[in-house]
Amino acid sequence: MLLVMVYSREARTSLRNACRAHEDVVVRRFGRAATFEENGYGAFLALRLRAEHGGDVQIERTRPFNEFEAVNSDVREAASAYTDRESSSTPYAKFAAGSSHPDPDALRKRSL
């Protein structure tokens, strides 16, 4: 997919208009950003926006995130357990301390 982010009011208006006029290419809209299908027409729309608005338009190539392929099971289990914690105000570092879940510093050092 192509992620298109805009940083000005004029660029946002153009992005909105492009998304409305070309819904078949739009994967999802996010207000100041949208994802387009990664094909020639999606690239054309993204590049047209950047040609019109210059640096107010950023285009990035993305790919879907497969958590089962990219993340170890202990991280998925920790996220699930943290979501189900007793007190919603408990920070993750305190939640993970003394448990089998990875601590925040270890998670920050891991790459996907």
C-alpha cells in the first residue's frame, strides 16, 4: 500500500477530493492521511498530490503487519495479558515486573 500524509489545509482538501473521486483506489482514509492501493493508479494519485503541494505531501510505501510472522509469542501474550489486567491504571513496567512478561527495556531493544 501507499501511505499518503498531508501537512497543510490545502493538501488535506486535495486528498479528501481525490479519495472521494477515486474510491476504488483508496484502501482507507484517516483524515490527514490515506492509504492507496499499491498500483500504478494509486502511485499516480499520490504523486499528483505531491506535485501540486510539494513538501506538504509525504508518500511512504507500507506493507501489512502480520503479528504472527513478525512478533514473538511472548510479546503477543504480554499484550493480551496487559489488556486484561485488573487495574487499567497500572503501567506496563509495573505489570511486567516479577512476571514472565518481557520488561519494557527488553522490548525496546528487540527488532521485528
